[in-house]
Amino acid sequence: MKRSPLYQRVIPVLLLTLAFMLAGTAVAQEDPRDPEEHFFQPTFGDFQEELDLAREEGKKGILIFFEMDACPFCHRMKNQVLNQPQVQDYYREHFAIFTVDIEGDVEITNFDGETRRMADFATRDFRVRATPVFQFFDLDGEPIHRFTGATRDADEFLTLGRFVAEGHHEETNFNRFRREQRGR
């Protein structure tokens, strides 16, 4: 079957356009970096001390990522969102960021100076039942915002960071803020 001249010109142009669109998508997402090294900060588990350090460094607060090894959504966040340089840079600028294994036996010192197992800190103190949970704290160690589950993508996670860092959590809820940001 012979193809029309229009068909012979349009199909290659469409394929070329599609190739450029896919290449543009790949370029838009930066080369990933290990979140253990570039997103989370090392800690000896003394959150009272981490508060003091966060204040000294001019942070807006502390973010604790409650996770567990068998959580597929935690792994997705680490492999698709928390590994993005723009996410890492923004969050590291505004927050001190730590992980807590909700099944962990490692002892930590909570914001009140009490020693707890990670599992007790997560489940008893903050009632974490599902993971991931992103719990934001102010510089006095008080919880100010909690997000449970995985975000859709890095942009939504950046919106969550701005929501807390810019103080929008004091005047509205995240869903409303997110809708308003998309409408801009």
C-alpha cells in the first residue's frame, strides 16, 4: 500500500516531536543523588541536641521521616523524590532532616530529653501506624504539620516544604494550599 505524501511527512515529524518531548522530560529531572547522603542528616539520636543545632543554623524546623524497611512507599519516596537535587537542596536549606525506623530498637533522646526506643517514639509518642510519615516540628520540638503517605512527585513534595517553611500551615491546610499553587 502506497502512503500519501502528507502521511510520509507528518509521521516523521510526529515521531521526532515525541522524541524531543521524552528527551525534555529526562532533562527536567536532574541526576539523582543518594538521599542517605544528600537529604537526611546524620544523627546520634539526641533530638534535643538537634533542636539546638537547627536553631544555630537558622533552620525553620526539623523534619522526621518515619519509615520502615518493608514499606514500598518509603522506598518510592527515596528512589523518586528524595533523591532529586532540587528537593535535597531546598529541604536541607530550611530543615534539619532525620529518619526514624518505626520498628527500630535503637535508643534516641526525644525533644523532652527522655530516652526512648525508636519504635516507642514513633508509635507511642506520635501514633505512627502507617508509613511514610513526614512530621515537621518547630524549633521548640512541637509538632506543626504531618503528612502521611507518598507525594505524587518531587514538585508536590517541594510544595509541602514551602507550605511549612513559609508558614502557610498556620493559616490553611495543605490540600487548599496545593490547589492554590496549581492554579497559579
